[in-house]
Amino acid sequence: PWISLQVLNEGEEPDNFFWVGIGGKKPYDTNADYMNYTRLFRCSNEKGYFTISEKCTDFCQDDLADDDIMVLDNGEQVFLWLGARCSEVEIKLAYKSAQVYIQHLRVKQPERPRKLFLTAK
């Protein structure tokens, strides 16, 4: 599938970039039901082979390391986060793994279909 990629440097984003990127400003969601589905995975080949490991449920932005690729599933979307120093091999393997993960979820949780989004540091 074709994707459209636009590179923006931090600090050079257009006005309302954040809100446009997430579909517009909406009322604050006080329903924390999505937390039941939120999962974070770390993709790495630092041991000489590609691995994916799930992070604990208590994660934060500091868990996003420059040399890692992370897969974040928030129950509605799946984000593939690319650290600034990840390799091309890691990117290809993580992208394919995220696609397989989404296909698996379509069978396991058909009532919660997800789309894959790519984000890079």
C-alpha cells in the first residue's frame, strides 16, 4: 500500500498542526475504557536477531528511546514509532510485524478494528 509521508522539523509545525493531525479538537474524553486495550511493544535487533517485547503497562514518553522502534496500540489505532537512530532493517521488520499484529487483532477483536500510523522522532 502507498503511504504519504511529510517530514516536519520540530518547532516548524504549522498552526493547529497537532489538532489537525488527530482529526480536530474534540471534547475531553473522560472514559478511560481505552486503557484496557493500551499496549506498548519494543522492537529491537540489539542481540543480533529481531525481537518484540511488551513493556509493562505503566509506560510513559521516556520509554521512547532514540535507537528503538515502538509499537503502541491504544485500542483504536496502532502507532509505529521510529526512533532517530533505528536501522533500516529494524524499520522493515517492525513495519511487517505491526501489519501482522493488526491482522491478528482483526480476528481476535473484530469489534475494535485498528489502523496503522507511522510516526518518527
